[in-house]
Amino acid sequence: MIEINALTIRYGRAVAVDDLTFTVKPGKVTGFLGPNGAGKSSTMRAVLGLETPHGGTALIDGRPYTAYPRPLRQVGALLDAGAVHGGRSARAHVACVARSNGIGSRRVTEVLELAGLAGVGSKRIAGFSLGMKQRLGIAVALLGDPPVLMFDEPVNGLDPEGVRWIRELMRAQAAEGRTVLVSSHLMGEMAVTADHVVVVGRGRLIADTTMTALVERFQRGVLVRAAEPERLARALRAAGATVARENDALDVAELDPARIGEVALAQGIALRELTPRGASLEEAFMELTEGSVEFR
């Protein structure tokens, strides 16, 4: 697990991470969400020993990253796809990192193939697009076959095929029991990738919940289409619902779909549609972080 406990990080007088506590558990993809300046990257850097906390801890299975003699076998991370030497070839870069952790050349070939870079392994990184550098960084993260994976904005620069590849990769890694933490500003992508979400704003925890529970928290009512909408509307209001007409449909609040169905059945009214109207992840995120946006 990744364990963040009362983590505090300051840059001069600015507090980037403020007494932050949450746990990232194995077997699921956890989305790490927040506005620009919310403290996401600082938190991930603290986990990797790249930031020294002013308070609290950031641990991996109860130990700091620096306590692992060969950390790539424990944690794989991509924080900055551009942090590579442009003069090296892709294979030379991956091989250099592998050697530092006692990982053999066979694994270098495997991860380059997995990332779709086998055909350009001999080319210099300086000529790579951002999407190719993202793939290279992901290949390095997978080198040690680690139980913990961390990605900061991994789909930046990827084409649609690449986005689907990284989504399926993350879900497959989580399904194998790994801990996967991924930050992103692409709410639509997170909605179909993450099982759990941690939302932060101004360095503080705003939400730590499942994706389903977060969206249901901002339930917008139920869309109902029926054979006799006016009669159903009267029956639903009598049962305590708030009902508004939407063309040929009803917008029903205060009653869940099961209760709406029971009322319709009791009245002998055929239902043609019964659709819960939950907020999108983007809408839920915007409402949660409304008071935490630093840069407008």
C-alpha cells in the first residue's frame, strides 16, 4: 500500500500539502484528482523520496522509498516524461535504469515491446514525440515488475490508441493485485479507468471514496417515461416526489428508481424508461473543488 499520514510540505511560506492523510490500496486503480496547485505532484514526489516532508510521512508498505535497496522492484513511477537524456537511444536509457537495479536485458526487451517501442529502440529520444516519451517512461516504470505503480498525467500526448492502451494496462495491473495511483486532469478518462478516487484541494483532502459513491453523491434525479405521464406524476407527488415535466418525460426527485417502479406498478402504468441521472465525474469534481481552485 501507499500510506500518506499527516503529510505536510511547504515551499517558503506556501503550503503545498497540508496535513494530508489517505491510503492507496492494492487491487484497484485509484485516481488522484485536484485542481492545478492542489499538491498532487508534491505528494507523489514525497512518496518517491524526492521531497522532504515538513511533517508526516509518505510510506510504501510501511517503509520509506529510500529504505529499499532496489526500489524499482517495489515501486514503478512516471512523474515527468521529459526527464530523459535526449542523446541516448530508448533501449540504452531503459538498459541503464535496469542495470542500476540489477534487472537483466531480457526484461528491457520485454518492457519495450509492451510499450510499443520495440521498433524504435535504437532511435535517439530527442526525436521522440511526447506520446512516445510517455510510453518510454511507462516502460521504465514496469521494469522491476513492481507491486506499486504511480503515474502523473500518463495520457498526456498519447493518441486515442495510446490512451486506450494505458487505460487497459492500468486496469490489468490492478487486477493482478498491484497498487495503482494515477493523477489526471482528464475527468472523462478517469471516469472509465479509476475504481477509487482521492480528491485534494489546496493540499487538503476533500474526498476519499469509490468512483460509484462519488457520482451517486451528486445524484440529479430520475428520468421517467411512461404510458400515462400525467397520472403517474400525480401518483409520484402523492408518494412524496418532486416531479417536473420534460417534454414527453418526467424528471423525478426525492424517490429512487425502485420506489418509482413500485408506484407505477400500483397504478397499473407501463414504464418505458427509468434512468437515474447521476452527475458526471467532471460535474462532481467541479462542485467538490469549487472552493479550492487557486488559479482561475
